[in-house]
Amino acid sequence: MNTNEIARIASLVGVPARTTILLALMDGRAYTAHELARIGGVTPQTASGHLSLLVEAGLLVFLKQGRHRYHRLASQEVAAMLEGIMQVAALGRKTPRIETGPRNPGMRRARMCYDHVGGRLGVAIADHLVAEQAIMLEPDVGVLTDRLQTVLAPIELSFDQTHAASSLPLCRPCLDWGERRFHIAGPLGQRICNHLLDNDYLRRREAGRELKVTAKGATALCHWLGAERWSEV
């Protein structure tokens, strides 16, 4: 790897306005340049310059739909990089009491981590799948077992292990920024997240990464995860 390229990416992410824009895009949505300018606290002209650099570096992708133009994170790898930076930044805080992750209680409970569920709920789901021997989490990859379908059945979710044609793993561990334990990323994590949203177990806020657990979702997830584990969410 070219060290100059590493330094270039680090310098791009390190500008506060760009950092704010990138973290806003961690909710998995696509935003217009004007929306991102407002989020980043800069003028539209300044935001346009930042966005061009981020697209050129492969951190963002530019999408055009009709008359509208949007930007979003380019890949799961970019999201994982940002999550890692947040973890390292949190370690550098010198405070009498160690408090990691977001301060917002809702964000700590459940949030979008690009395209999968993070927060205490994401960790609880990962713990449940591991305890039920549906997956085995290794440092860099998650291994699916033949028990996965049985364990997902109570929430009426199926997952086709042959559906991903890419070389990417179907499941991978993602170290949660707040909990410092693993939740699940990759196609399996994305499928679980989409299922919980589609079935109104979770709802997305109009803006931001926070996920709200509905009354329907609380009942179903408590039944699936077990009362003891659910009490920790």
C-alpha cells in the first residue's frame, strides 16, 4: 500500500466539515449537496468542493435520479473505516469516567451502522445468534451454520446463504462504537436490519441514525431474544 495514499485519505477525513458530512452519511441514506452543506455547517460552494474531493477519493459516490443529485458512502469498507476511527477517537478521551459511544440514549440503544443495526440491540442480536450456534464469530469473519434458518424462524426471517455472488463474506463482525462488542455486518446484518424495518419492528427517524423500537417490535424481539437479553437492550 502506498503510504502517500493512506496519508491522503486521512487528510481528507480529518477536515471537521468533511468528518461531519461523512458521519451523517453513516445512517445509510443519500443526501443532496445542500442538505450536507447544512449538516456540515458550511456554504453550498464549500460543501461542493468537499464532496468533489470525497467522490474523487472513492469515499463517496454521486447519484443522479431525475433532476436530483445525491451523495452517499461508497461502500461498507468506508463505513467500517469511519466506525474504526470513532472507536480510536473515543479511546483518546481522558475523562475520570470511561463512557464510550454516543451520548444520545436512543442512539446507544439502536442505530443504523451504515446498512445494519448497531447499538445495544445490534449486540444483543449478535449474542443471540452466537449463543444459539447460528453463527460463529471470528476476528474478521462470521461463519454461518446450518442452524441459522431455525434460529431466524421465530421472526419469520429467511436468509439464502447462496444469494451473495460476490467474494465478500455473508457475515462479518463489526465492533460496536458504543458497546465495544460485536454486532453483525455484511449481507446477513443488512438482511436482518431490512427485515426489522420492513415489518415495523424498527422505525427510522426522519433524520439521523437513531432507530426507534416499536411496541410491535418490542414484543417480537423480547420473545426472540429472550427476556433476560432483551432487558439489557
